[in-house]
Amino acid sequence: GASRRATVRFSTGSLAAGSHTASITVSGDAGVAPVTIPVTVVVNEPAPEIALSTTTLSTSVQRGDLAPPASFTVRNAGGGTLAYSVAAGAGWLSVSPPSGTSTGESDTIGVSFDTAGLPAGTHSAALTVSGGAAAAKTVTVSVTVVSRGPALEVSTSSLDASGAPGQSVAGQSFTVRNAGDGNLVYGVVSDKTWLTVN
């Protein structure tokens, strides 16, 4: 006899990963044996996916100081287990821990800045988070090192000398330097006529 096509549609959007079974029964009039068609649908687990709490970190610090530490989180926004690693793109940048795994929980990554030797200005680098077949993600890091301005530094805090009456006392010396940034203009004066500095 004539045949009729039956279209089967799968609404699997709400199904969890795994194997799901069902059946379709085709029945006819009384006395006609029904036919049952078993159906198996396998919902594949989604691949691991890297998700970051932020894509930028920025801070500022005075030249010669260490910038305060920062942090961000990594988690698996997909399925399975995400094994990831974090690579720092500059020598003044470090992370802890540098790797880990996530099945959905958020892992905190500490970021340290070794800025003591950086010159004044803005310094940028990237933290790259990689995880196997998952698309890598980056955190852009920006550190602004602020000039301190001139700072006067003297090699001694006091001078002591002694001698007999009527005799000259041996001279002494000290050094003056700019311990800050920029150009330092300074002067040296004595508050007694018997003491001269040049």
C-alpha cells in the first residue's frame, strides 16, 4: 500500500550530557500488531571553555616601589575538566599558581609586580591563559610608574671634629646626591662664620 513519511524532531536543549532513550510506537486498527521503534540520543558533553573574571588589570606605583599585588579568577564555563596554564608576558610580572584545573569552580590567580626597577612611564604586558583545545584568553596588564620628583640625600647626618686652641682642625667632606627623579638644584650654607663649605 501507500507509504507516509513521519518526521521525527529532537528537542534536546534541556537534556543533560549522556545517553537518553525513548521509543516511538506505531499502532494501527484493532488486530494490527503495533511496531515499536527504540530511539537513543547521545548528548555530548560540551568542551571545556576558559572564562575569566576580568580581561584588564591596572595599577600605579611610585618609581622604586613595588606595586600592590592583584588577582583574577579562572573557571571552566564548558564541560569536563579544564586544565589550564597562565603565562606572564614580561619579566616584571609573575603569577601564582601558574596552572590548575577547573570543573566549573573559580580558581584565584595571584598577580605580583616586580616594579622596583622600572623607569617612570606606563608599562604594559599580557597574561595568557591557555587550556588545551579551549580558546586561549588574555588579561591585559598596565602599570603606571610615577616619577618621585627630586629628593635630596646627604651621605652623613653629622660631622664631628676636634683640635687644640689656636690650631686649624682638619677638614672633612660629605656628598650630596639626587635620590629621586628629575633635576635637583641645591645649595650648601653654614650658619657660623668660622665654618665654610664649598
